Amino acid sequence: MRPRIKVISTGKYVPPHIITNAELETLVETSSEWIVSRTGILRRRKAINEDASDMACKAAMAAIDKSGYDKKKIDLIVVATITGDQMTPSTANFVQGKLGLDHEVMSFDVNAACSGFMYALEVASSLLESGKFKAALVIGTERLTKIVDYTDRNTCVLFGDGAGAMIIEPSTAASDETYFYNAARSDQNDTLTVKRYIEMDGRKVYLFAVDIMEKSIRKILAEAELSLDDIDIIIPHQANERIITAVAKAMKLPIDKFMLNLSEYGNTSAASIPISIAEYLDQAKQGAKRILLVGFGGGYTWGSAILKV
Ligand code: UT7
């Protein structure tokens, strides 16, 4: 299925509080040198008195303000998160309230771990394609620091908080055709889990990620009948710089074909791709861009997409 969508605006929010590598050295047996050389992460953010919906709302308002968008047009909110405020109501429902949208909106959450935003974008695009909705707000938001065990050096150095948002509308233009490939498997669903805290076999996830990212990039390019020369930037899930470097090397691509910002934020799970899209567009030169998104996460889940922004 190839829904036609127009990306109206994007926005991001990260909380101001920074956790440095030096601070983590005081909590667990680690070193800044280990963290930087194994992951590329220099610092990550921590939400203090903010929930996932508060950060989501700020990212959404950044997108709304940037484009002067009439928020009353939004009639669909899809939030990707694994760290929602509560079990129910959904974080999307809280976002609806905090944005002051008192008209009828279909709002719900999607959980596909770090691939959540990829899944949410496909779901929202398909719903727009149905002709029933005028505008969708798609958000990835995570308060991962509330599920990080700060005595576990295998995980606590990796994750941070933040949110990214995108406003999309349906389109009739053939040039707005958008391509999605999202999938999952469940035979290794004990590799990355959250009961109370994130637990992970990092090495296994690493090997899976390098393999599936290359496959997902190739698959979506074939589906769209495009080559990498047609793509302005690849925006990957920001988990580990070494994973992205390994994919670039395997595909014989220069590393600057990939958006990288994980040194600043660490892994923000479902928020990492929309934060990166917003940052890329803030820095990019004027004019339409064609971007390729690629993500992976617990489950395993994974996905890729090509869209114009
Ligand atoms: O969004 C998806 C979520 N997850 C991921 O994307 C994670 C993917 N995996 C990774 O990014 C990497 O596998 C890690 C960064 C988690 C680990 O890097 P690695 O090069 O794969 O290291 P490793 O797991 O093979 O562990 C090497 C050693 C181990 O020590 P021993 O058993 O060899 O003595 C670990 O205990 O490094 C040790 N180690 C640490 N040492 C210092 C693990 N974490 C740390 C740490 N500081 N923070």
C-alpha cells in the first residue's frame, strides 16, 4: 500500500537536564572512554517533572508553532511509546487534552518498541488514505529514564528521554506517494524486555540491528524503485554509532549519508527518529527532501520508509 501524504511540519523537545558520562562513572563500573568508544554517546537527557505526554505535547507545539498550523484541524493522534504516563488512558489521549483539542479526535498509542514511530507513521498514513481524517499528529515520546536500572552498566549508559512530532495531511499528488515496510518476529522476544526495567542482550541486538537495517534499506528502495542517489538523507534509529557505521560500511556508503545525533541524546527509543527528522529539517537547506527512515527494536520489530518532507 502506498498512501499519499503531505508532511506539514515537524518538531522536537528534549528535557533540559543532562546526564553526562562522568555522572554515570559515579553510579556503575564504567568509563566515559568505554561509553564513547562502544556507543558514540556523550550525554543523554532526563525528564525531571515531565511525563511522556508533556514532552509529546511540547514537541507537537513546536511543530504547530513552526508552521502556524491550525491545531483544530487535527482529528487523529497516534503516539508511539513504551513509557506512557499510565496504562490507560493512552498517552495520545493525554496529549489531546493538553493540546486543548476539545473536538472529536481519534487518539491512541502504538507499542512497537524502538520501531514505534515507524509503525505509527504507517498506521496514521493509512488512516488518512481512508479519507476519514483531515490531519494526523504522529508522535514518538519516551521517558525511558523511569525504566532504566541505574545499577546495570549494560543498559544505563545507553538511554535518554525526549519526543518528536510530525503533522501530516492526506494528499492526491502522485509525488507524495509514501513507501512503508514494517515487520516483526517473535522467536527472540526475550532478548530485549521491560518488566520493571530494561533488560537486554546487547550483543544479540547489535548483530540483529546491523543485518536488518541493511535489508530494510534495500527492501524499501526496491519497493520505491529508487536508488540511494535519490535519497537526501537516511535517518536511522539512534541506538549506537557503531551499528550505523557498520551498516554504512557494509553498504559502501559514506557515513554522512546518515543523520547522527545520538552523541547528544543517546537512544530515545520511539522518539529517536522523529527527533532526528525535526533536527535534520531545521538544519537542511530550503526545498523538498526525500528521506529514508530505518528502525529496529525489541520484539524484534523493524521497519523502513521513504517519504518527501
Ligand atoms: O534500540 C534498541 C536497543 N538496544 C540496542 O540497540 C543495543 C545494541 N547493542 C549495543 O549497542 C552494544 O552491544 C552495547 C553498547 C550494548 C555493548 O557493546 P558491545 O561491544 O556489544 O559489548 P559486549 O556486550 O560484547 O560487552 C563487552 C564487555 C562485557 O564485559 P566482559 O563480559 O567481556 O568482561 C560487558 O560486561 O563490556 C562490558 N560492559 C561494559 N563495560 C564498561 C558492558 N557495558 C559496559 C559499560 N562500561 N557501560
